[in-house]
Amino acid sequence: MAFESNKFSVAKKIKLPTSDFSVECNVSLGCEVDKILSIGVKAYDESSETLNGVLNYSGIVDLKIIFITPEGEINSTCHSCNFSSKFESSDILTGQEPIIILKVVDYSIESISGDSLRIVVNLNQSGLCLGQNEISSIGSNDEEVCCKNEEIEVVKFVGSKKGIFDVESETVLRENIKKVLTTESQVMLKSVESGTGFVSLQGDVLTRVLYLTEEDKFDSFYINESFKQEIEIDGVEKDYICEAYLSVKEKDVTTSIENEDNGQKLNIKVPVCANVKVFKNELITVINDLYSTKNEIALTTESFENTVVCPAVNIEDKIEGSLTLEEDAPRVDKVLFASGNGVNLTNVYLQDGQVYIEGIAKTNVVYLNDDTNSLNSVQVDVPFSFSDKFDCECDGVLIASAIVSDVDVVVKKGRDLYYDSKVKVTINCSYDNVSAVISQANISEPLSERDYAMEVIFAMSGQSAWDIAKSTHVPVEQVSAQNPDVIFPLEQDTSIVLYYKKG
């Protein structure tokens, strides 16, 4: 009597520990600085390596800075700071695929000297590691072993791909631009689908352009560019389950202005980073139960966790809030522009079929004070919360990203600022299913020989032919064949007759 050792793999995500750390950025602005008006900060990971117990990765902090020189000229610059960090956990294994989430908590200007600026950016890191867990099961073709098979559905990890693609747009301007001060690009994933050998991503890139007119007035507008991009991944088939995490590589966003007979045309190229993961549902057959007609068998059953991936969901809402300036701050006579717009999701959780989203919208408001004829700036932080229906397990792990659009800040009564925007949130949810399989069977002592030719079993309501056969160590077919008028499972207590061969 022998048993085969079988193995199958299932997808498993493990949650990375959340922690905060700081990145110091030393920026050369290229000219003297009188005052910093606005700073936009974003962070993303670039490369990573998973080893047993540690995930090392490198990333970039992108800064978009608007400032005023001692001569009163408005300038801007882009700067990138490289950094490295790590996650440590005994659950991290070599070769796992990371999904790293970086949030900008806040920043502080530590010093300004000449054309040099030192900024400390506080980041929060979290995420998941994705791998394949190998599960042991058994099989048997022995005639003396009776097996009860079961089909179970598992999720398998098919593959992944990281890449960069450009989303380009052309816009005919309503008025001539003297200088583009800054652009703020965000990406929103609307759908992700698989085909044969590829994954198709559809979404929007939303870019806010802040500029100076030829009359030295500040103005801005949004450009919404839809895209459809195919990412090639080996082994992918139609209707597989896909996840995609997108971000904008801010430091490589480029703009150019072309003069035409009827005005100007603005060209923008936005590099989008994509991290795509693909899974598939598969039915596999495992032995749910077994016994021998000749020997006692000791079974070892092991449970395992398999991560189920839900389709991404997009949710939209509004953010509104106000800020009253400190008493010693110059009053606001005119809001010139808002820049460094962003949103930090502080808490996303599930409860009673609803997803609850909490966060802080951020912007830098640059305004004019008539008394001193000076430009001033203040950072506005607007807390918000909202909820929506969400169909996922209540103990699921959520990864959420958000963008803000249509940001508007107006002044009320000189010291009160009112903030209004739209927020769009993308939520990826996954949760673990717990299943069990027989991983080992050990043959023990032989069964006692029967010294009788017939046996009457007093079976109870609800018992199946398998239950009776296992308890008496006979084939299931024998129970059914020798009791042809009995319907299983039993609807009431019934006497079952079994006949045995002697000698």
C-alpha cells in the first residue's frame, strides 16, 4: 500500500509592516531665493529586492518648487532625491513580488541659503509581498484504499510586469503663455483586463498646468487625457484576474509650447509607471477523505491560506473645508493660485458592507496682501471622510490611492480660506480563504479479520454511504449494492445490512 506525494501552488499575499522615515533633500535652485511659495512632493519606489526576512528597495522623492527671487521674479524648479529603505519581517521570502505604497506625510524647510534649499520629507511606507505557497497533498491508486475526492477552487499567481509608458497630449491654448510654472500630473486606473499574452490598462492622466500670462497674471487649467495601454506578460489568458498599480514619474514629465498662426499649442508627455500582477482561478482535485479496507490509517490534515483578489473599485466624492489664518499672518486680499495639490489617505477600512475613507487634502495657497504689496503663501490641510458601498470580505486587506481635481480656493472675510475639490479613489481589495487538505497518510496495524458473514449497522439520519463504508472498512459500492432500496443520505434512522465473504 503506497501513497503518492503531490504538490500544488497557491497565491499568497503577506502584509508588510507600516513605518515612517525621513528623506533629506538638498536642492540647488540655480538663483537667489527670497521666499518659497509652493512645494509639491511625491514619492515612489523604483527597484527592489526580496531576501529571506528583508525587502530592500530604492525610491525617488520628486519636488516641484515655486519661489520668488529678491528681484521679484517668479521661478520654479523640479528636483529629485534618491533614497533607500527596507521592510523587515520573518514572512518576507526570497523572490516574492512587492507592492510598495509610499505616502508623503508632510515636509519641512530646514534652511535656505543663497540658492540652496534643504527640505526634510516625512514618508510612510506600507504594502504587500506576493508569492506562491506550495501545498502538499497525497494521492493513491491502491485498490485497498478508498478515496473521497473533492474539487476546490484556488487562486494561482501567473506573473507580473513593471514598465513605463508615455501618455501624450496636445492642447490649443486659449491665451498665450509667458511661462509654465509647474505641472501636476496624476493617473487614475479605470479598468484592467487580460487577453492572450497581455494585460490591457485603461485610465486617465489628469494634468494641472499653472502658468504666467504675457500680462504676468497667474492662471491654470486641467488636461484630461484618456489612455489604453497593453502590457505583454507571458502565460496570460483572457479573463484572468488582474491588478495594476499606477504612478506618475514626475521628474520626467516634459512640456513644450509651439507657436502657430492661430495661437499656441501646449504639448505634454507624462511617463506612467505600471506594476501589473496577474492571477487565475483554477479547480484542482484533492483527496478529501480516505480509509483502507485492510489497515488502520492515520491521517494528517493541514490548513492553508490562499489569497483571493477582488476587482478594483473606483469611488468619487467632494472635499470641502476652510482655514482661518493665524493672527500674525498677512491678511488675504486676493488668492493668486493654489499649487502642490495632493491628498493623503490616512485610513481606509471595511465595515458592514461599506468602505470608509479618511484623509487630508493638501494645497499651498499663494495670495496677495495689498498693505505690503507682497506675495505670501500658506499650506491648507483639509481633513475629510466619506463612505460608499463595497463588496469585499470584511477582513480584507485594502490598498487605496487617490487623486484630486478641480481644486479651488477662495478667500472669505480676509482671513478665512475656503477649499473645494473632487477626489477619486481607487481601491484594490484581497482577502485570504482558509482550506485544508490531507497532507500525509501513515499505515498502521492490520484490521482484525471478521469471523461473521453478515452485519447489521444501525445507521443514523443524515449519514451517507461513505460514512457507513468508512466506519465498517468496506468499499462504498458494497454498501450501495447490498442495500439497493436505501436512499443516501439517510432521511431517518435505518438498518443497513452488510454481507462478507468468509475464508
